[in-house]
Amino acid sequence: MNKAELISTLAEKTGNTKKDAEVFVSEFLDIIQTALVKGDKVQLIGFGTFETRKTAAKLARNPRKPEEVIKVPAGTAPRFKPGKALKDAVNKKK
């Protein structure tokens, strides 16, 4: 499912217009992004947790030129950890 399909499904399920659903989805994603940029954690009980983690600088090999070693700088990466209810729903036996 892509963003357009998500918007269509949300509009259909809520009885709102696609335009209203698009505003909702865009604002929702913007709120999560803003919180992560500030270093906050976004926890949606039952669904999962969005957070950031620091990554250390390291040396790696260039996959196109295996003899070439490149430096990968330290940074911050977004992470998502699914909640128990989401894991259970996905792993539910049919």
C-alpha cells in the first residue's frame, strides 16, 4: 500500500473526502517527523514506537569496488519497533 492508497482507504473508512484524508495523513507524518528531528520518541501503544538512534562512524567496503575501503560517517537513523498487538496481528495464523 502506498500513500495514495492509504489516503483513499482512510477517506472511504471515515466517510471524509480524499482531500481531508490527505491533510490528515500529511499532518500525522509531519508530526512524527518533527518529533524525531527533535530527538523525541513517538509511542503508539499497540502499534509501535518511532525513535532515533545514533550510528557510529565505521569503515566499509564499496560493493562496486570491493578493494576500496570507504569511511561511513556517524549519524542519526530513524527506527521503528513494532508493538506486541501489531506483531500478533501480523503473525496471526489463518
